[in-house]
Amino acid sequence: MSVVAIANQKGGVGKTTTAINLGAALAALEHRVLLVDCDPQGNATRGLGQQAGSPNLYHVLSDGVAVGEAIRSTGFPNLDLLPCDRDLVGVEVEFARQEGWQTRLQQSLAGLDQEYSTILLDCPPSLGHLTVNGLVAADAVLVPLQCEYFALEGLSELVATIDRVRAALNRKLEIGGIVLTMFDDRTNLSRDVEEEVRRHFGPRVYRTTVPRNIRLAEAPSHGCPVLEYDIKCRGAEAYLGLAREYLGRVA
């Protein structure tokens, strides 16, 4: 089982879109996938047409509820969800008063290796307690990077955080890859950002890029992955390609 934290402290880079649609693409390729919504905004939960209800991730982390009681089927074959809602904000305060808070998510997910081949953690757009929990629980970090200038500025900070977590809390943690999102090959900016990122990070950058695509933007409002909404669109093709490339890297 691989645990992958999808993280970037900058918002609006396609992080939740990647979590939902990479998960669905892996599931379509017959891999059992669990998507854990670690962001109190609950976008991944709603984007899959779900309500957090009770129990959810907050109750797992705060009250010690068994993780299996909070997991639910999404209706998309092979893809399950551990949902959350805004109550999850509370753990940021609660964790500050507890020892060993950094490993709470890791402990909660232990024992799921017989159920899933991949667990995707949709982390918040910040470097707070929840993201640190995700990085400690993960084997690798997948970084969605919007093809715009300001997106590059936060990348070094995220890399430094990953290095600190690796040194202090999770020696196996690595950058599993950088995914260029909202890519528009008609613009010089997208091409310039791609060139810069590939020059600095080399093979860590996935060959597959995710284009700007209206069907990707529409799918969450219908409560389903883009593969269910419009499997023939460019966004669906991109995430299927990304899933195949991901599997080739972890094989």
C-alpha cells in the first residue's frame, strides 16, 4: 500500500481536483483507492457528491473512532472516501495541547493495507497541523503546481517543510512527483513555468500535464469525478495518463 499526500500550501493549484481525479483514474485501472479528505473545507467530500455526516475524519482523529466506521463508498467502483467537514478545524487547536499529535493520522490509517493499494491524502492549502499529519503518514508527496509565476514562489517553502519532516518525523518521506496543472500550451507563461520547473526538478516532474479544461471544472458541481462526467474530455485523458505514469513510477 502506498500513502501519498497531495500537498501544496498555495490554494487554487488543482490539489483537490488532482486528488479526486487521480483517485478515480487509479480506481478505473482496477486499483483499490481510499481518498482521505484532510482539508476542513471539505471540497473533496462535496466534489464526490458526499456529505460528511458522522462519523468522519474529525471523529477519527479527535475521538478515536475506528477508521473503518467513517469510510464510505463513493459509488465510483474501487474508490472509497474518508470524508470531513469544517469541524476538522478543531483538531488544529486540540493537537496543540497533545503529545504525539504528529502521528495521529498515521496511527489511524494503520491496518488498511489489506483493503487498499493506494491512499491519497488531500491536504489543506497550509502547512499547519493537518498537513504535517499528512506528511508524517505518507510515503511520498505529490505536488500539484499551477503553471503561473506565483505558484513557483511557494514551492521552495514546501520542499523545505518536507525536508524538515523527513529529518525529524518520517525518514521515508520523499517528493513522489510534481504535476503541472492548468497547463495551457498556447501561452508563453505555461511553457516558461514548465521549462523552469523541469530544469530545477528534472525527472521528479511528471511528463503528463493537466490542461485547463472546462469539464474538469464542471465535474465537482455534479458530485462526480471527470471520468464519470465526461470520460472523453482532455481532463479525463490527462488524469488517466497521470495514473498510468504514477503506477509506472511506484512499480
